[in-house]
Amino acid sequence: MISNNKTRNIIACGRPGVGKSALGNSLLYGSPQCYYGFESYSDPTKWGVTREIVKRTEYVQEFNASLQFIDIPGQGDHTLDMKQMAESLSYELEDVTMNAILFLVAVQDERFTTQELCSIQFIKSFFKERGYNCQDILWLVITHCEQKKPSNQFIQSKLANLKKWGLFIPQQNVVEYDKNLSKFKPFIERVLKVPANQGFTLNKDKQNSLNQFYQGCNLARDVNLQRLKDKEEERENKIQQERLQKLKEQYEIEIIKQEQLYEQLEQNQITIEYLRSKRDIRNPDCILI
């Protein structure tokens, strides 16, 4: 392991709830859940989705390196004020040299979503569209791998979607995060081989980047809201169809019952007629009801 006292800056991007805070806790404190880490477990009201930018720096003895992990709100959360978040990001990350950009996806996220698209837009706006090549510092981190191992098809699909939307991540820059910190040793070793001041900063074209990111977030948010609206309409239509189908089935059941009742009445009438025809002629006064 290369010894270097210079702090390396790592920023994690991805949808809300993908595991950015847990990853930061693992890298800095050795455990996804940490009493004094991100999403402080001493305060249950802070559990869940990150709502603000948090930067923490620790010397990690296992890696013999000083790491600063930057935890930011998940991209694509339509409940957040995207403009305010973008302004805060520009302020907090100004003149910060990024040594690694982590794009997080969960192993359960098999489909490409608008939230992933919003995360891509963030990376492109703050880094790639400044004319820099992010390939060397951009990593794909697949979270929740302790639940199931991602297939090669899953990984290739994610890399292909990223490339389609303008981000290229080489195969060797893929990390499967299963809460085992040893999986990140090759990543840390490669980050430490590059000088701490050799990375990408956010001090150029800040306003242009802000506008691009805000527009991209708005677009992704609108697409996501429309998707939710369509999904709700689909759900309502499905419920309505199920109700109509149930009424139809009940109607058909009632028709069958009526037909059976008519058949029974006809059979009873036939039986009555038969009994009348066969009644004892020796009792002509007998009345058959």
C-alpha cells in the first residue's frame, strides 16, 4: 500500500436510498452503520434519505490514507428543491479536487430509471461538460451485493446504459459492494497512486454548470412525476377493470342461478303433471296440489 498523507476526496452519486451514506460509513469507519458517521444512528430522526451535503474526513488505518467522503442528496428525488440543492453543491464543492466519483446503483435496480438519468446528468454537468475526461476517476459501485451477486449481464447492461447517455466507465472500474471493505482495496490503491492535487475541481463555469444541472434535474423530475402519474392512472384503470370483471362474473353467476332455478321449476312442473296423470282413478275426488 502506498503511504500518502494527502487527503483524497471521494464523492458518491446515485438515486435516493441507494446506499451512499452506508458506503461512506464503511470506507471511513469500517461499518455501514456508525454511531458518529453519516446519518447518525444516535438520532433516529436522521435515518433514511440524505437531505443535505455532508463532508467527513478520516484517517483510515486499513488503507493508510486520509479520505474525505462527500455524501450528497440523491439525484431524482422530486421532493427536494433541485435549484437549492444545485446551488449548495456548487458552493460546497467549489475548489474541491475530486479524486474519485462513485456512481452507485443497487443490485435490485435491473431497469434503467429516470433517477439514474438524473445522476448521470449531475456528473456530466459538474465534471464532464467542463471539458474533462472523467474516465480515470469515475467508478461504478453496485450496492447491496450481500443480498445477491450481480450477474455479468447486469453489469454489462448498466455500463452500456451509462455509455449510451454519455458516461464511459471501464470494466476494471466496477466494484461490487457487499459490506466487505476488502472489495475496495484495489480502488483505494489506484486512487492513492495519483497525486492528491491531480483531479477535477468545480471552480470553472460554475453558473453554466448550475443551470445545466438544474435543467437536467427538472427534466428528470418531470419525467419521473409523469411516470408516477402514469403508474397511478394504470393502477386506477387496473382496479376499475378488476371491479368490472368482478361485476361481470357476479352477473354471470346470477344468470346461471336463474337458469338453474327455471330448470328446477320446469322439472317440478313436469313432475306435477306426471303425478296428476298417474293419480289413482279410484280416488277421483283427490286433489293434488
